[in-house]
Amino acid sequence: MAKAWNDLGDDYAASSSVLIGDADCTADAKELCEKFEVRGYPTIQYFVDGALWEGEDYKGGRDYDSLKKFVEETLEVKCDPANPDDSDCSDKEKAYIEKMKAKSVDDRKKQLDRLDAMKDGKMKPELKQWLVQRLRILSSLTTGDEL
């Protein structure tokens, strides 16, 4: 798995939306590993949308293709809601951005909470991807809003 992980890190070394890193829990990173309750090795955790305090355990395949697919579908940010016309936003994302911009802060928060509660449920991969995209859009739109 180390080679797959290192290759993935190389792929995203220049990316601004994904950071691939590792910590040696048997050496200098003991405190970090305790903080995130790492109990087995290797453990992969991921953090979405600036969530620095609560990582989620990755449960997918450990080969390069599985890791790459997960990053592309779940972690890589391609659409910037602040500049939807200047980034890689689909028409569906652009429409959702406009719809959510017209909503109140409270309505956006309710939608964010609703989608967040659904994210661990079972669903088809394309629905899961759209859910993650909407969560990113809402998180971006609510940054700076008083929730």
C-alpha cells in the first residue's frame, strides 16, 4: 500500500484542493494519532471541507486505483461556487449554486444539516457524488455567514 499512497501523493502534490499526507504513529506523530484515535496501522482518515478536527475513516480499497477513484469522487474540488463560470462547474452545480444563493442563511444551514445527516447512508455512487458536491457548495456558500 505504501507505493500506492506515495504515487497518489505525487499525483496531488500540485493540487490546491487535495493534500495527501502521512504520519508515523510509532515515532514523532504519537500525539496526533492519539488525538484522532488511530488504533491500527495503516489507518487512512480523510478530512472534507476544512474539517480539521474530525476525520472520517476510509474504508475502501488500498490499491492505487481505488484510492484515486475515492479522491476524485469525494475529495477533489473541481467547482468553485465563488466563481462558477471560471471553474469546472457543471450546469447542474451552477443551477444549485444560484438556487442556494437565493436562500436565507437559515435555509442553507437546514439544507447543509439535512445533507450532512444523509452522507453516511447507502446510495448509488452517482447520488453519493452529487450529495458530496452539494455539501461542498453549501459549505462554501456558508463560509463567513453567521450560522
